[in-house]
Amino acid sequence: MFVEIAEMERILTRLLEPDNNVIMLATNELTLALKNPQTYVTLCTVIGSSKNDKLKEYAALVLRKKLSKRNAWMNLSQELREQIKQFLLKAIIDEPSIEVKKHILQLIAVLAKHELMRGNWNELFALIESFIKSNDINERQFGSFVIKNLSDYIPQMFESHITTFVEYFIQTLNSAEDCTSPIVYNTISSMNNILEISIQVPQVIQAYSQSVPRVLEVILALSTTNPEHACDCYELLGSMCEFSIQALIPHLKPIVQVSAQLAGNKNIDETLRCNGINLISTIIRSKKKVLVKLNLLNPVIELMFNILSEETDDDTWFLEEYDLSPMSAAGDCMAAIADELSASTFMPIMIKLIDAAYTTQDPNALKASYTTMAFVSDGCSEYLKKNYLKQFVTAIKMGLNSSNETVKSAAMYALGEVSQYVQPQVSTYAAEILPELMKMFKEKLIVEYTKPECSSEVRMIFYALDRFIDSMEGGIDEYLPEMTGIVMDIIRNEECCVELKDKAITIMCSIVKSGGDATAPYFIPVMEILDAYLKPGIDEKLETLQIMVIQLLSEFAVALDPKVFEPYLDISLKCGLALLQEAKEDQPEVRAVCYGLFSSIARVSINHLIPYIDLVMQHVLKSLDNSLIADNSFNLEKKNFNAYSSDDDDEDDKDESLITEDDGSNDGDSDDFVYVDAHVMEEKDNACQTIAQIAQSTGDQFLPYLNNSFDVVSKLLQEDDEDTIDSVLELYGQICIYFSKLPDNCGQESLEKALESYLKYGEKKIQEDGFPALDSIFLDVLADMLKEIKNKMIKYAEPIMVLAKSILELKIGDGNNPGELDELDSENDTLPIEYAGNVVSNLSYVLPPQVFTEYFISLVPLLKKLMSKDSSDLLRAAGLAITGESAKGLGENASGLCEVMFSLVLPLVEDEDDTVRNNAVFALGEIAFYGKESVYKFYPIILNTFSQVVTKEQRSKVLDNVYGALARMIITNIEGIPLDHVVPVMINYLPLHEDFVENLTVFKCLVYLYEVGNQYMVSMLEPVIKASLATLNDKRKYYEDDVKEEIIKLLRMYKRDFPEKCLSLTLPEDLSKLFNET
């Protein structure tokens, strides 16, 4: 069907109508017309002759979409292709509209991609050359415009001419008299567009490096005349940071200085200020040590502090997830400093600024002080715990009592962030902080109950309370009646707004998470109030509350004894499944929270989940499949015009060498508006966690879903989405563990295939971006697999041994190199050592003792370096952890290494750092336990050391480990222990206070002492039983079933052998009831 020009304009006009029915009819007409190749000529004619620019743009868009695939272009006759090409080259010259020119150039770029596969489009490049070499400034400017727009869309088309064009760019930059001219802007934009394809050409990168001073000059000039263009020019420097950072190193000082000059200028465009700050942050993350050596750290920190001191109308700006402001960017820069540099390098500078703020009491400076505390707390948490925690908490308390709302809000933000990262130490200040927050909370609620939404002050109080409570490790019991009472008052009050109820339920989630079993008395009363939200078909306005109620159920399921939660098991599952069935495509938050519930129930009561397992697995697998298709995003709007599609779109383009996404433009043509949503990532994370938990808990019932699960997680591993890769790795590891438990050869074959893919993933990451690119969770999952799969991984032991040792050598050095770490490195830089250490120690589950011993001996020089007095606290602690955890693999071979290990470990038992002392005590106990007879001769030294520790140690975690170590030594060699001195002291200390992992060893020891008839187990019956019941009464203290079994075994022996004494004990009501039930 041939369509005349007038008819084509009519069709295109109707496609622009707002009526979907009209659009659909017009789409069908256009689809039919495009079956005739002459329609392409008609569309070209519309571009060249129509009086309506919108129709011209639309005609170019239709052609671009229709010809985006190479086969669609090549299926046209040679004559027609030449006709279209010639027309387009003429059209970009004749067309008066800039916007239409851009659409034509995007079409030309697509066709150029196809033409350059087997030859060249000489006429196109000849045309460009004629313009850029012209003596006429207007023609040269037009040439730069053409290059910019073509490279915007298909930069690869310049690859074969890269050197020529870069020479032109540099020449243009250097010769331009006016920095703000369009030709300069077009040139820098083009340089940015083709940078990624230029990085393999050394002379090109050198030219880029030489252009930096001029680019900075242009940015400064544009900052006042055209800030939008200045921002675009900044992109070149950002791209160079990403793709060729070495080219920037000679110019880092002026780059930072210019960026700082713009960032600190409150009179220019905010986006440009943000670009300046963000570039500084990028440089910090890429070349932090160069920044310090250039003496730029101090001025950068002062600048960021000053920006954080700027006045703002929004007292809660720091809670906005996507806040694009100079203050938000400055906070990110402070966080980058803390993430990348050692706290001893930057913290003195910050403390000086914070102290000055408290001296002047200027509200804006105080606001900056608190937000600075908040932003740096993640990156230097260990340093804060040791050096500044008390000062920070004291300062925050002062801020909470400030009469200035801006200062008070910032102090609450600091409290929330510090609480999250500096744990468990912050919870020791609960008695000082929680009553203050509760008082403020109640005062505000009096006037907030009936408001239609929460005030910013109430939002901040909720934020601080939620974070503080969520991060508490015990100690919340005394506050439970008051806090749960307030929550229940809010959720039962019909006059309270949805937002207030939502925040109250959020607080309840944190209370349950921290309170554990102690929240059991409040479970039924709270859920009776919220029962109405557990029904499908709820009012749309209340959906957010329903989601939070499901989240609360997830927390209760994990925190409570399954018997207590049992009344809500079935109703929770049915509600979750009903919500899933009703969830719309754009409701990932519903699916996320339901998957979280299923995962929690699978962890505590898998038998209740099994009847619904088929439905659950269908949903989670569908979510993961959809995430692969959608590439972690979902469409808010989607209009499909089938006229754009080509009949040949599904055919593979075997000759394609320039792979370009067709929708790369940002000109508004895109059919789909797409964004990445946090709930989408949460859905994917929770789906992975649900499958992993079901695989871990169900046994054979998971077998029907094994293959599909493995296929999906394998694709997700290849996708390597940085936002969700941690959950993917954990699921992959759990499936490998499941394969290892299958009884037949098929299971071993599948395991080996899966392990090979996992290790290849790691190798690829290292090859492409070096060891830093290897996610720490990769190593963590690898360590878990070694522990669970054991000798079935022996085939892969050698490359894993090399990997772990290589990471240690890279970080701390060996005989041939000094290593990456130095005094400037941050706490985050030491994390790979901790994770690699877990891999080292867990290799003991796979390797025979003699092989593991040889491997451990090869690591001794590295361990000596880690534990030397010159190493940081974190490194010494890591070295001790590796030594202690590795002892189990040495076995009796420990004898020959004891003197070496003791010489490293013993001096650190008296170290100033809590964690170092704790790990040293742990390591001594492990060496004594696993070394058995070979270590007996060292018992007097160990016992004397422990005696000194008990006398002066104040940190309960260290003491917990002392008694855990003593328990190991008693089990191993009871004759070598002076029981009359050790056992009474140990019993009087119990229950353990902090390190509950040691409970298993301690109670095994008590059972052993009872069975061998130790006198103190009878004479001290009452404290032993009370300590046993106190541990059994708190799920957090016996989170392993093995601990519970040992305690019950001990209590039943007492009841069997000493029934009268047991009956005469005076116990609290809850412990008495528990004792009767055992």
C-alpha cells in the first residue's frame, strides 16, 4: 500500500492525538503502510517538506525505530538505501529547526552503525570534515554540532577515526577565543561521548590529559553564563575518573581547587555545585592518598563542613533518599572520606570543627556538627567506639535538649546513624537516651494525635527511636511496657493518621527485633488490634499499614517461641499469599514484605509452610524471572507502537560489531519511562532469601524446585547486579550446599558444575577490576560452603587456598612487596582480610590436617605481620581470629606450632583494645582445645594468663571468652585444671553476658562436670540451675538448638537426682514455670 505525503501527515498527526483509540487506529494504518518500501521515501519527504516540526520529528523517529535493526536496513534495496542516505545528508544542512536536526542526526547515527559494519559511509565523514575544516566559524560550529549529536547516540561510529577526531577536538579547544562558545561546548561533549572507546589508545588518553586545564577554564567560564552546559562539561572529568583516572593525576590539585571554588559558591546553580562536590567525592574514592599528599584533605573537610552549615528551610533533608542538594552531596563527601581514609587521618580535623561549633553555639554550625557525626559513623565505627563514643553521645544529648528545632533534628539524625553503626556500645547509654526520647515523643503526641500527617519533629523522633531501638542488643526489657503502651494507643486510636500508625508499627518492629522473647506478652494484644489488616481487599489508603503489619509478623515469627506464634502461623501465610495474588505489577513492596514473612516462617516452623510451598515457590521464582527480564526496573508508563518494530527484529545480526542500545537518547523519545526502585531491589533480595531458607529447612521437599532455582540464580549471578548481588551469592551458596547433600552422583556432578561457575565468577571479577572488585560476601559465602560441604570441595581447595593467601599478601605485603595497606587506609580496607581469614580457617574442614598445617605454616609470616605492634587494632584482631579459628584444622600438629602461636598470642591478651584482647583469649582457648596432648605442657602458662585477665578485665565479652576457653580446657584435659579454683569462679560468673556463642561450650562443660561427679555441681546447684534457666529463657542466648539440648539435659539430671532440692529452690515465676516444663 503506497501512501501519499498528505495521507502520511494525517496518520502522523493522529498518532500525536491524546486519544488511545485514535492512536491505535493510526498505528495500524502506519504498520500496513510500512510494508511498502516506498513509505520510507514518503517519510523522508515529510521530514524535508512538512510545515509542522512535530511531524518532521515524528517521521524521523518512526524511521529510526523501524530501521534500528541492521536486517531491516539491509532488506531495503541498494538504490533505496542510497536515496535515503543522500536525502538525510542534505536534510541536516537544509533543515532550519535545531530540534528536527537532532532527530535527523539520531537517524543518521543508526544508519551509520549499519553502514560501517562492512565498509564506510565516506560521504558522511567527508561532509563532517568539510564543515570542521571550513574557514567560516558558523560552518565549523555546525560541524561540531553534528559530531556531538551523532556521538551522543552512536559513539562507536567514530572508533575507526578516533585519532583524527581527538586531534580536531584538542585543536578546537586550544584555538577557541571564547570559552563559552557553542563550538567549545560541543567539542567537550563529544570528547565525553567517545571517551570509553578511546581508552585503549595511549596517545588519545595523553591528549585528553593535556586538555584538562582548558576544560577547567571552560567550566569556570560557563558557571555564570550557562551552568547547564558547565554541568555537561563536568561529565568529561567524571568519565575520566571512571575510565582513565591516570590521565587526571597530573591535574588533581587544580581539579579539586576548581571544584571546591564552585561547590562553595552559593550564588551559582545548585546542580553545578553538586557536580563539583561529587567530583571531589569520586576523586577521594579513586585516589585518596594523592589527595592527602597534596594537602587537600583539610580544605576539603572544612569546605564540606561549611556547606553543611548553610541555612535551609527543610530540617529533615538528610532523610530524603534522592535529595539533590549541595548539603546532601557534602554529606556524601564526608561519608566518602570516612569510607576511604583512616579515622586518625581525618577525625582530628573534623573534631576541631565540631569543638569550634560548640564554643560558638551557632545553630547552623551545630547542625553541621551533628550531620558530620552521622555521615562518618559508618566508615569509622571502630575508631569511634574506642576514642569518641562518649563525647559523641554527650554532644547528641545536648542537641536533643536544644531549643532550636534545626539543631534538635540534626542531633536525632546523628543519634540514629551512630546507633546503627556503633554497636553494641551505644546501647550501654540507653538509660540516658531512651527516657529523653520517650519524654519528647509523648510531649509531641499530645498535639499530634489528630493531625492529618506527622510533623517533621515527630518524624525525626520516630527516626531516632527506631534506629536506636533497632540496634540495641538487649537492655530494652524495662522500657517495654511504656513503649508498647504508646504504640498500642496509637494503632487503636481511629483519629490517628495513617502515617502516625505506620511509624508506630515500624517502632514495634524494632522493639520486637531487640526485645526478642521478652515481647511475648505483648504479641496477642498487639495483633488483636491489628487483626483487621490481615484480610485481603483492604482500603487502598490502608495498604501501607497492611504491609507494615506483615513486616511486624515477620519480626514476631523470628523473635518468639514457635508455640507462642503458632496461633498466627496459618493466618499469616494465608494473608501473605492472598496479598501476593492481588498485588499489581507496580507493587514490589507487597511482594517484598510477603517474601520476608515466608522466609521468617521457613526459619522457625517449616512444617507450617510446606502445604503452601508450591504457591510460594511459584511467586518467588516468577519475581526473579521478571527481574531478569526487566533488568531491575519496572515500567510506570508504556505505550507500544507496533509500527516501530521490524519483521526482522528477532533475527540475529551475525555481522554486528557495533553493539548499541537503540534507546540511548535522552531526548524524550523513549517509549518507556523507567526507574530503579528500592522496593524492586527488596523484592529481589527477599525472593532470594526465601528460596535459600526453604532450601536450608525443607530437605527433600525442595527437590522439585531445585533445577528451576539453580537456573534462575545462575542467570542472576551472570547479571551481577551490584544492588542485589549479595542475596544472589548467598542463595547460590545455599543451593551448592543443597547439591552436596544429595545422595547420588548426579548431586556431585551438579555441585561441581555450580562450584566451577562460582569460582569463575570470582576469577572474572579479579581479572577485570582486581581484588577490590571481589565482593566480601563472595568470600563469606565461600567460607560457609567450605564449612558445610567439607571434603566434597577438595577438588577446588588449591585455587581457594591461593585466592585467600593472595588477598592477605596484597593487603599486608610479603617478602617482595610492602602491601596496599598503610596508615592512610580506612577500616573498610581491612575487611577483605577478615573475610579471607574466614576462608583460610574454614579450609580446615576440607583439607587433611597435614595439608592444612603446611598451608598454615606458609601463612605464619603474614600472621606475624598482622599481629605485630605496628599493625592497627583491626589487623591484630583479624590475625588473632585467623589463628584461633585455624586451630581446629591443625589438630595434633599444633604441637610444633605452639611456641610460635603463643609468642604471637600471649602478649595480646593484655592489649588495650577490647576486640584484640577478646580474640587473643579465644585463640588461646582454641589452641588448647584442638591441640590436645601436645598443648598440655602449656596449660600452666594459659591458666596463669587467664587468672590475670579475670582479676582486672572489665569487658564482659572478654570474660565470656575466658570462661569459654576454660570450659574447652576442662573438656579436653580435666586433670590439667585446678578445678577447686576454676569451677566455683566460673559458676558464680554465669550466665554469660555478651558472647552467647560460647554458651554451647560452657554448658557442654557443665554437663561433663556433672557426669564425672564434680562436687561443685552439687554444692552450687542453685546458681547453676538459675544460670541455666536464665539462658534458656532468652532465645537470643541459645540461638542454636544444641545449646538448648545441653541445658535441658543438665536440668533434667538435676531433677532426676536431686528432686527435693529442685523443689525447694526460690525462683522468679517465669523461671519456675520454665523449670517445671523442662
